[in-house]
Amino acid sequence: MPCLRSLRLAVAVASLTGLASAAQAADWNLATPYGDASFHTVNTKQFADDVREATDGELDITVHSGGSLISHGEIKPSVRRGTVQAGEIFLSILSNESPVFELDTLPGLAGSYDEAWALWQASKPVIEELFAEQGMKPLYAVPWPSQGIYTDIALDDPAQFEGLRVRAPNINTQRLTENLGGLPTETEESDIPTAFSTGRVDAMITSVSTGESMAAWDYVSHFTDANLWIPKNIIFVNQKAFDRLDQASQDALLEAAAQAEQRGWEASKADMAGSAQALEENGITISEPVDAVAKALSEAGDTLFQDWESRADDRAKALIEEYRSNIE
Ligand code: PCA
């Protein structure tokens, strides 16, 4: 009965293959600190949907927004351990790990989206290396609109920074605040309303996007469009979880990531315009820094830059050279 035998064999092989592909199907979790109102989260959820569709549901990524699964500071350690497979963070919260993670929060370096893109292209290989050393793989990065200063008074004199309690999202924003004579407090985006309502802060440095998502008009009246820098979020995965995917799913994930990156940069530009309009409609006055404030910001920025140079290794400094030669 050779025929029956081979048929049995064929059935066995087919069911084994079936089992193997069922075992490759993966349910992933992706943790982000940012809420559903953020264009970043909209983009990240679209990325997850695209991956699900491109893999016919074989790779199903659930996005946990607003820090609901893991707090911001714990996201990278959790992806590193593999407790969650993927995460999104504000890249510059890693600045104590390497001066390379500070590059997108250095004043005067990249002041437009084109320059921010060139800076990302220059720094990406080293950022990938730094993540790889910890068993992780960056997928894509998306910028926030440029950072400015929210106050409850018109900012027309640098002396107003003296003793001003400023909410800051990362270390360089804290340093800049100190250089201006202010008192920085690091606060997560989601804690901004509480920080203002409990009187912990008088002012904040962030983008028009976060100002809109956090209803800045409830606490402040002015936005000084200082264009300090254009910082990014980074989306990354646990390398072992990535390696466990079959080739088709890996390819689909990387393709969806490339699209998410492009879409995210465009979304950031669109959100910059839309959020500025929303702020104004809700009564916030938006203006460029007056000369005296611009001068103080530029001096405080220079000090910040010099501090960075004194901390930075040759590799980090070389990235700045490469970036500068690319934009010339
Ligand atoms: N919004 C985030 C990061 C930078 C930004 O524009 C925040 O303020 O926390």
C-alpha cells in the first residue's frame, strides 16, 4: 500500500507545516507613554494595523497608549528584557546613556524639518548600534514640532526666567532652563495638567502639539515660538522577538515601519500647523521671541552646546560633522 503510506506522510507533513506556521503567529504588545490624542499615537496605531493587514494577522501588535501598560521610564528596560516586544519613547530621555541621544535636543543644530531629517539620517546608524548593544532594534523615528515656551504672561524680558518653575520633558530642557535662571522640573506629558493645577509649575517647554493635547489654555496664555529644537520619538523592538518572526513577517514589519516613518514626519508638519491654530482659537497668543529674550535663549543655548561638547566622545562629535557636511 505504498500509495496510502505516501498519502499519510503527505497529510502528516501538511499538518506539521500547519503547526509550524501557527506557532509563528505572534501577538505583540507595544507600549507608548503618549495618549490617543497625539498624532504620534495615531501613527503608531496605523503602523500596527498595517502590520496586521500585511501579515494576514500573523503578527498582531496591540498598542498600549498613555503609559497604560508601562510608565515611560520603564518602557525601554521592559523591551530590553522582552517583557513587551515593542515600545515607543521620547528618544532624548536616554541622554544620560550617550551624548548621541542628545543630538536632537541641541539648540541651533537642526531648526527645520529638513535639517531634523538630515540629523536623523546621520545619527541613525550609531543609534541602531547603541540599541543593538542592548538587544534591541529601532524601527523608525518621528519628530515632534519644534519646542517653545508656554507662560502665563507675555515673555518680553529675560529677567522673567529668574525663579520661573518650568516643566521640562528631558534633561537638556532642564539644563536650558537652569542656564536661563529658571527652576526646571521633569514632568511626563500626561502629568502636565496636574503639575499646573497643583501649582508645581508656572511654565512649560514643549511643542504646539502637546500644548493642544494637554489643553494648555487652561493654565497659560502665551506661547513663545522659540524653535529650540526638533526632538523625536523612537519606536523599537526586542531583537529576539524580531528574530523569532518568519521572514515574511519581518519584511512586512520593516516595510510598515518605513511607511510609518514617512507618514509620521508628514503628520508632524501638519499637526504643527493644526495645533498652532487650535491654540490661538482657544486664546493663546503665539509670538516669536522678542530680541532680548532671543539673545538670552541663544546665550543659554550656546552654554548648553558647549557643555555637550565637553561631554561628547569623538563618535558623537563626528556625527555632527557628518550632519553639517550633508546639509551644506
Ligand atoms: N511633547 C512631548 C515631548 C516633546 C513634545 O513636544 C512632551 O512635552 O513631553
